[in-house]
Amino acid sequence: MTDLRKLPTWLSEQGDVLAGPVVDAVRRRRFGRLWTGPAAALMVAGLALAARTGPGHAFVSGFAITHPGDPLLVTLAKLPLSMFAPAALLPFWFAVLQVGVVFSLVQAAAGARWTLLVAALGHTVATLSARLWVLAGPPVGVAHGLGHFGDAGPSAAVVSLLAYVAVRRRAGWLALGLIAYHTIEVAVLNGLTQREHLVGTVTGATVALAAAVWAARQRVPLADVAVAGSRDRRH
């Protein structure tokens, strides 16, 4: 952008790309288009509060927190709840806020089915990738001793959804923001969680690109329609 006078207008337009569907749903009182955010936030809050009690902590540790060193079947059994389990390095209030906002934002733009699919897929691929990062070891992976480290929690699903909506809605500024975020995060922390975030982002973007390619192939080009019509007329 060369004309800085157009910057406020551009920012407004870019903001409307993502926030527009949410604003429209609220304006029309179609809150059913936003339910995944509050539902996910309640799940995160419930598990986080439960983890502060003795029995609740045992339940969350046993059924919701995955570790790269866990047997594969154990990890798979924990996957559904692990997407909402509190992460060790993520503040409770921020975990609730991010899932509440991002899930609703993506649902308003793409629907509940795509939101849940992308979140679950991004979280699953990121969680399973942790085993490979530990196995690979430094410098590509992480130290082998991190096999007992708790996985990323809801944040992998969140960045996967952001990448998905950035590609689907063609929000270039959000895509650049994600690239900058990962660059800084890996440069500063360079741990297992940061690699899981990166995998989640790539997964979300890949799903959006694959869906766009599939949708494009379902549309018959106008030239093909014209050729088919001329053949019908000859017969």
C-alpha cells in the first residue's frame, strides 16, 4: 500500500473480512451461528477449574493431557478432551478467551462443521507430530527428554482455525501475522509447543487449500457448458 491516506479504509475492509460474519450474526440475532465458541470456552474453563481440585486434577491428567511419550492408544483415547485441556504455559483466562473468540469467528465465516473438522484435525495432527519431534531430536526436533512434556492444549486447534480462515477468506494480513508469530515464537522459545503450533497452522491452511481446489473442480467452466449445449442441439 503506497498511499497512507487509504490505510484506515484498508484496515476497515480487512477487519470486515473476518469480523463481518460475526457482526452480521449478532445483528440478526442468529446466535446459533456462533455456538461453538461459547461451547469450547466452557469446556476449557470446566477442565481448568477441575484441574485445581484433587479428583479433578487426577481426571484431567489421566484422560485429557497427552504426552509425546505416551503409548499411541493412550494418546488416541485422550485426544477428544485434550483439545480443551489447560496447557501448562497458557494462562487460564487467555485459553478461554482465544477459543471463545476464534471458534465463533470461524463458525460465522465457514459453518460449524468446518470449524469442528479443522479444529479437531489440526489438534490431532499437531499432537501426534510431537512424537516425531522428540524422536528426531535437536536441531530439527527437541530433546528426547521432553517425552513427558504436556502437549499444546487448545492452542494448536486455534492456530489451525486461524490459518484456515486466513486462506478461505483471503485475509493476507492474517496470514502474514501468523508467519510473523511463528517466526518470533520459534526464534525465542524454540520448544515442542512452538513446533506443534506450526504443524497446526500448516494443517489448517492445507485443509482450506484442498477445499478450494475441490470446490473449483465441481464448477463446470462456461466453455464446457457451451460445447455441451451445441452437441445437444446437433443431436
